[in-house]
Amino acid sequence: MTTTTPTTVNPLALDDERPATDGAAHHGDAIPARDLRRAAWACSLGSALEYYDFALYTLASALIFGPLFFPEQTPEMRLIASFGTYFLGFAIRPLGGILFGLLGDRLGRKFVLSATVLLMGVSSALIGALPTFQTAGYLAPVLLVVLRLLQGLGAGAEQAGAAVMMTEYAPAGRRGFYAALPFLGIQIGTLLAAAVYLLMVSDPARITETWLWRVPFLLSVIIIGVGLYMRLRLKESPTFIRMQAHKRTSDNPLKSVLKDSRRTLLIGVGLRLAENGGSSIYQALAVSFIVGVIGLKGPVGVITLICAALVGACTVPIAGKLSDAFGRVVVYRGFAILQLLLAFPVWWILSQGNVVASVIAIAIALGIGTWGMFGTQAALMPELFGARHRYMGVSLAREASAAIAGGIAPMVGAAIIAVVVSMNPDDPQAAVGAWFPIACYLALLTLATIYTTFKMPETLNRDLDDPQDATHARAARAVPF
């Protein structure tokens, strides 16, 4: 019997030096299984630890920061002010994307992933040590804003870096699944944060009068040690190693992206309007709406996010696998259409004040519709950009949309509530009617994303060493319905 000696592909080989196999297949074949598992754990758990911090701030903005840092305002203005600080963290994320994107494309993915976990961990821990308005006056919200900005800087590169790292590590044919794992970690982080608040913040009115609200933030010190340990042991991505070995890294990835990738950037921003906007609307605004406007009692807001995170933890890897099987664009579009179909029914349900129905509605809308796009996006965004400026491109596209949609969405929703109340000052239930214009706003963001999916090429299994964006390929065509 004749035996065949398996071919080993040199991960440092140039494209024209490799065996003539599938244009993308070779990228994952030479990666040892141990290194692939280590990368998956480091990116996934690192993201979980970092987004434990970010989810804490989201919950605190919706539930407790108003009375702690803005007690002199009316309830409606407290909500706007609290979500204003929430927005600032998103507003600065494009700057974080640029700063760490430059470093990621010049110094490597591993360096940036280590730096972001340190920055976010320290910032969140310090939030737990802040004085409140009662003890420090207007200095308290100023310090809160400063730390929120530092959080946003770190978050501006975290998701992009984790997605790029795993996409460049993963074997062809399974990129969607492996790239989705860091995003699964984000659901785990949200779940951890919500669970902590379920234990400690069952009564927001009581918790703001004690030191207990500080504990979840102070626990972030654990993130610094665990996150750094995991990511410092991680090996650099194979694609970056090849670029570095053959001196193909870009000296100015920002200039390269702005010159050659404007269309790709617009596509990336358009894709995220529904996902990032929907995520913020459901995680922050909807929770605040059912607690502050509808008046549901107990830890219902936190329970809602726990249920949504559990559903999302199942949806994200499934969405990645579906994108491997059927293509990124079609799957992404399908989840966007689902979010659109659910927008009005879900917000109507929230306006009815039924606890069980509200929890189920948000869990389905956020956990499946929104986070289905999230899981599909993990490999899609890195595959859109060329190798020389991939980190910068993904960071810019993600964080520009985060500022446009994600950060401002809860504040827009809070403003809608305030306007509805001002138009009906004699009606104590006037704010309940805000559900319809909020649903319209979510539908508008989602329609923009659905339109974008008809203006982009399929990226499934493209060659990640290609210096050109997917939108520049001769065969690139918009994917039909």
C-alpha cells in the first residue's frame, strides 16, 4: 500500500512560494492545535474580562449613576446626563481605534491586546473609588467622565484586535466560528456583570446610599492580572508574522486606510448601525425604560440582561458557523431583517409592563437578532480589509459606528422620552408612549444596515494575506438576496 507524506506549509512562506492549494486554505493548516486553542482562550476570556467592565458601566448608567452623580436634575435629565457619560465612552472610541490600530498594524496584534486589558481594568477599578456628588460636588461627574473616556480608549481597539487575531489564526472554512469566540467572551462578560448586579443591586434606591455599588468596579483589579497573564503568553498572529518577516507592514496604516479603503470603511460603518445601535438600545435604554418609565420593580433589568446574554452566548458561535456554511453577507442580512421585524412588537410589549413578557422580548430581540449580527460580523469585518491595514480598518469602521449609533442611541432614546413627556405634561403616563418613536429609530438604523448588505461583496474564505480590500477585488460583487 502506498503512503502519502503530508505536506507541511511554512507559515512564513510568501504566497507565491506556497503549494497551489485553495487560495485561503493554507492560512490555518500550519497552526498547531495547541496555539489555536490558546489564542481562542486568550481572546475569548480576555474579552469577557474586559467587557465585564464595560457592561458594568452600561448597567450603572441605566440604574444608579443618575442619583449618585447627577442628583440635582429631574429624573428625565438625570437619565440624559447619565447616558451622556455613556456616550462619551463611545465618542472617544474612534480615537482609541486610531491609536491602537496604528500600533496593531506596526507592532503586532498581541501588544495591543495586552495594552487594552490593562487600560480598561485600571479605569474601571478607579470608577469604584470615585467620590459621589454628595461628597465632591461637580468634581465627581468630571472624574467619572475622565475614567469613562479612558475606558472608551481601551474598548476602541479591544473588539477589533480580538476579531483580527482570531480571524488570522483560524483555519479556512472555520473562520466564522473561531472569530466569533472572542465575541462570545463579550456575552460572558455581560453575564458576569449582570450576575454581580443581581446579587448587589436588587434595590437601586438602597444601593446608592451604601458603598456596595463600588464593589463590582473594584473587582476589576482581577482583570488586570488575569488578562495580562493570558495575553502575554499568546503568540503573534501568523498573518502579521509573515508580513513582518517580509517587511510588508505599513509605516502609516491610517494614511493607507483613508486613501485606499474609504468605501470599505463606509460599508463597515453601515453594517454596524443596526448591531451596535440595537445593542445599546436594548442593553441600556430598554432596561432603563422598563425600570424607570414603566416602573417594573426588583432586579428585572438585570435579570433581563442575564437572560439575553445566555441566549446571545448560544447565538454568537452559531451565527459564526452559519456564516461559514452559507456566507457572511446572507447570514448577516438575515439577522438584520429579524431585528427589523421584532422592533415594533418588542417595544410594544415593553410598554405593557408585563415582567415575563418583557424579559422574553428583550432576550429574543437582543440575544438573537442583534447578537446574531454580532457573531457574523466577527470574521466579516477583518475579511473586508487588506492585510497591511486590517487592524486600523476594522478599528476605524467599528468605532466610528460605535460613536454614531451605539453611543448616541441611548441618549437619543432618553431625549425622545423627555420630548414625549414635555408634550403631555399633565399625563403621568405620557412617557410610556415613547415606545413607538424609539422603535421607529431602531427600525431606521436597521434599514440602513440591510441596505448596506446589498452594496458589499461576499468575503467568505478570502486570502487574508491579500494587501487589497475585498471591495477592490475584480470579482467583488454585491450579494443578491
